[in-house]
Amino acid sequence: MGKTAVISARIDPELKHNAEQIFRELGLTTSQAIALFYKQVDLQRGLPFSVKVPNELTKKALEDARARRNLESFDDIESLFEDLGI
């Protein structure tokens, strides 16, 4: 079967640019990347990644991060590692 179907979608220009840069680094054209995504959807009978609604704790953490509230900061990498127990 020949490749004759056309996909048209509106997308944020910056997101498109950033994704296309990554495709180039991977040696893919945008059409190849889209075909790869569609093939994975077909093979897995769903999205090839987990899509979930965040729970309340995660929502609060995301809101805090976006607002730059309740963020930990460290003076050096050793202090960060110590806090993480690494």
C-alpha cells in the first residue's frame, strides 16, 4: 500500500521546532517520526506511553513548582546528594 494519507494538525511553533531538532538528531524526518508514533500506537493498541491524570499531591507539587513556592535549594552538589541520601 502506498503512502497517500495526509495528516494536518495545528501545533505550537516552538514545540514543532524543538521536536524537529530532536528528530534531526535521531536521523528522522518529521514524517518518519509521525509514522513511527502511529506504528507504535498500532502495535501496542494504545498510546506508546503512560497518560495519567495527576493525583492531588502531584498537582500541588506542580503548582508549587510553577509558582516557585516551597522549593529546596542547595549551596553545592554534595549538600543535594546528602539530602537525597546518595
